[in-house]
Amino acid sequence: MSDKNHDQAHEDHTGPVKTPKQMLLLSFFSFVVPIFLIIGLVYFVTSANKEAPGADDAEKAVAMRIQKVGTVEVRDANRPLKSGNEVYTAQCAACHAIGAAGSPKFGDAGAWGPRIKTGFAALMNSALKGKGAMGAQGGGDFSDTEVGRAVAFMANAAGAKFEEPKAPAAPAAPAAEAK
């Protein structure tokens, strides 16, 4: 029938544990050793004297956690508005003077032509909200009117005939104050 004897066939179906002593040792190491490892880890984590974040200067740590989210900047609303040339020099020339990141160069009628055809409102919207690699210019160092003046200045240098935005009119005094 088979070339294997009975003992050889029996060993083929058994696992690595051959004696009761091996089974006892396997049980011990399977259950007791992991418990000691867990106890050792808990002791290690809880016994070390670790500094809590901000423990060295609690007031500074609290101030960092409750710092302001935004800031309020008060500007003089009656200051004279900057001209388009001044705003261009201060804000726009860094990219538009050299054509950085695909921006149309100052005075390049070929590059500005398609943009001028979209109209002043579209150019103004692109300047205030940003377009492509150009970040939004609205809400920065210059008012929207001043940014509009810079847009008109750059477009007019490339052949447009946009009128430079005027300063907004002062709000009318209420009728109760006039009396």
C-alpha cells in the first residue's frame, strides 16, 4: 500500500507541539509574557516626568491658545488716493514690469489687447479677485479705487482708453443733521 509506516504518517498530521511540557510552555509564553509586556509599557509611560506643553510658561501657552483670529486695521478714510502710476510702481511692477508668471508686460499692446477687449470691469474684477498666478489685490494696502487706477494706468499704456476711477463721493449728511 504505502511505503510510510504508521509512526511516520502520524507525525505528518501533528503540529510543532509534541509533548505536554511543550504545550504548557507555549501556553505560558502566549498569555503571561504579553501581560508583563503591557504592564511594563504602562509603567514606562506613566513613570517618566514629562513636561506638558506650555508647562514652562503657562501664561504664554494660554495666550497662544486664545490668540486673535483676525485683526482690525483703521485707516484714514480722508487720505488722498494714490495715482495709478504710484500703485503700479508699489504693487504691480514686480511682476508686470518683467512679465513674471505669464503676466502681460507693461506697455505690451499685443499681450494687453485681448484683455482690454474684455473691458475695464473684467480687468478690475481680475485684479481684485486674482487670476492665474496673480493673487487678489483687493483688501490689501490699497483701496479698490486705487487698484482700479493702476488697472487703468497699465491698460492705457498698452493702448486702452479707460478713464481713471474717481474718488468715491462723501456720503450725504442725513436730513436730521442738516437742520
